[in-house]
Amino acid sequence: MRRIQIDEDIKPLSEFRANATALIRRISQTKRPLIITQKGKSAAVILDVAQYEALLDKLELLQDLAAAEKQISEGRIYDHEEAKKKVIESVKQ
């Protein structure tokens, strides 16, 4: 995901309402998120669907890495042969 350009990618809700089609087209073309403000404060972020999915994929990977690091720190590690044996046993059940 590309970083926002503060002068272009932050819009008040009223401007989004008036220009929704053009702003969504721009989000799709630039791949940058659009921040919508309401009463001068950030209220929502609009992302291109592909960028949103990529963000979720990255988040899932980071969560998997954190879980793996925790397992390692707890000593829950297996060499290749042990892991292979566990997988085969789980498939048999």
C-alpha cells in the first residue's frame, strides 16, 4: 500500500459525498488509501480492495510469525523427523 499524500488523501465527509465516484476511481488508480474526516477528526479509511486484501495477508503472516516465536521461546520445537512423524500421525486419525 502506498503512503497517503496528506494534501490529496484526506477529505471531509461532505466532499466525499459530493465526489464519491471520482474519489473511489482515484483510490483504485493510485492504490493509496483515502482518509475521511468528520467534524475535523478522522472517521474512516477507504482502501482499494486489492490493497485491503494484501494488508490482511500481511497481518496474518505477522500473527503466524508471532505465534511461531512464542512456540520457539516455550521450547515447542521439533526437528524434521519429529515434525514429519506428527503430521503422518495426524493424517492417519
